[in-house]
Amino acid sequence: MSDFPFENISLDRCLTGRHNRFMENGNRYMSELFRIINGALRLDIERVRNYTAFLAEKLEKDGDLATAQRIRKLLQETDHQLRPASVNTARALPVDSESRFPLIEKVNLQALEEPPVVLDDAQWVSVREFVSVAKSRGQMESQGVNTALSMLMYGAPGTGKSRLARFIATELDLDMFVARLDGLISSFLGSTAKNIRALFDFAASTPCILFLDEFDAIAKLRGDAQELGELKRVVNSFIQNLDSVGQHTIVLAATNHEELLDNAVWRRFSYRLKLSYPNDTMRHKLWEQFLPTLPTRKKDLLALVDLTDGFSGADIQEVCLRLHRKQVTDKTAPALTETFTAIRNLAVGEGEDRRVLLSNIKNSSSNEIARILRERDKRLYSAELLGRLLGVSKATAHRWATLRSVNNG
């Protein structure tokens, strides 16, 4: 046996292993490298600077501080007349050409403290696939796979579209910029197309997620007879910009009125996610998340889940916020009857048609409510729980729940 322990290891094998490790690590940064090269070929100095700074930050987070520092030093040494870009440096935001108001705003994701996103299993499959593809874009680009990513989230108000957009941005560790599309439409319609172009130019020049909120404000059906011809041309311009944004920008859009969207707009989004009102399981999770500091019995929680059938996640959050405020001002935990009062109050008005249970007891007396809930689920709505729900004794709740005649309680 040789005294040299590596004599039987071929040089080819050593070099191959080293090459493979290099390629494995290098693929993680291919996405940024492609963007830097793309910006250099287009003579787009801002794109080059922004993505170079983003690459330095990514290397530092991965533990390669020396390389990150070398890249930042190169940025500082080149062309001092231009301010070196940094992911943490405020960038000039695009503005309306007439009013000079910003067309976009940056979301301070680090300052937000939000509970986990609640989705059903099928929705999580789509979201996790989207995030996984976004994280692997460098490897895909190196193999010539198209990596243009966009997701259209649609559904009723309060179902968590904006919150999900913030979650995706946080998962990808990217800045998120929100465009309020109703603000893009200038009083001078001819300026609107310029605003749209400025919006997408900004998104293409910096590593970020562009979130198009209230998307239906500008992506309406081009055949809508109520719309002006100029506005229809604006929709065409918007579609063209979506097509030309390229593979380097992640676009998320949200709408409460998907029926208004032009068919051509739908085709521009490779992922489409419908967010509906939460089912029983999701409402249970939402109540657990939003009521962490309030003492809640297990059976009470089940009753709250049942009573809020038809509520959106935002509705449940608003109820919990109201209870937390009351807890602070009263210096005591709200009783179950106060929670029930807040639920009934928020059930009035918009959305009554989907809140069937609470709509049915909207104008009912306390004894009628006790009887209706008891008949709905005898095991859940015991006399003891009904008493605390309605603020009466167990005996009174039992008497109301077993009454057959409709009397005022």
C-alpha cells in the first residue's frame, strides 16, 4: 500500500468533483448573472447596478462574504458620478407624467408582523410550485427553460389576495412594489400608456415583485361598450407591456372582479389562483391565529367557527381586532357574549347573502336565537354554551331553547 493516501484517486475524478460542486453553487446565481449580462448588452446601467448589488447580498446571505465585498467594492469604484445601487437603497419611483404623483409604492415587508397564510391543500400546491420555480430560475435559465412567472389571484374581497402576495415576496426575499392601477389612469388618457410603460420599465430594472392590485381597473374587457375608445387602447398597451416584460420580472395581480377581465389578459398569467371564503377547517385556523392571547375554550372555538360561516378571513380578523381593543380598554378578557355581539354586528350589510346563519337570526329575539342554534346542532349548542353566548343563565338558555312558541325573551 502506498504511503501517499491519494495515489489511487485519479486527477480526472478530483477535477470532476470540483467542477460539479462549482456548477451546483454557480447555478444558484445564474438568474442574477443573466440579468446583469442582459442589462450590459442593453446598456441599461441601472439594471446592471441593481442586480449586481442583489447578487452581492445573495452571496453574503449564503456565507460568501469575501466575494460579496469584492463585488460591492467594484460597484463603488466604477463611475462615482452615478450613485451605486443597493438593495437597501431607496430607488427613484416612477411618477405620473402630469401630476408627478408616484405610480408605485414599496411595501415594508420587514415591518409587517402577519400570522401564517391560511389556504386549502389545493391552493398550497399552486403557491409552493410557484415559489419553488421562482427560486430555481437560475438553473432553468441555464438550461434554456422559459422562466417568465406571473400569477393572477382572483376572488371576493377579504379572501387574502394581498396578504398572499406579501407572503410570496417574503418567501422569495424580494422587494415588493404595489401599483394602484386606478391611479395609473391619468385624467389625460394619453398619458396613461406612458405611465404603464414607466411602471414596467421600473420593474424590469430591479429585482422585485410587481404587484398589480385592483387589476380590473385597467384590464377590462376591450369589448365593453361602456368604455371609451382611448381606454381600450390603454388595455392593449397594458397587454403589450405584460408581453414585453420578459423572463426577469415576477408579476402578481389581484382582482375582485375576474368577470371583467379581458380574455387576452387571462392568457398572460401562467398561474391562476382562486381564493374563496374559508371553509370550516380554514376558519378554525384563522380563529386560532387571530385569538392567541384571548382565553377560548375548545367548544367555544367550534361555535365561533360555525357562527362565522360565510365570513372572509378579513372579517374574522376584524372581529378579533375589535375584541383585542376591548380587552385593552376594559383590562379584562371579553366574554363569549361580547364576541357574539361583534360577530352579529359585522354580519350586517355587505355579504349578508353568504352569511346564511347570521342572516336568518338577524332580527330574531334571544329566545328565538337559542331555539334556532339548538335545533342546528344540539351537541354543540348546549344550554351552558347558549347561556354564555346570549349572556343569560344556563337555566334560562335551556328554557328558551326548548320553547316551541315564538315569544320575546
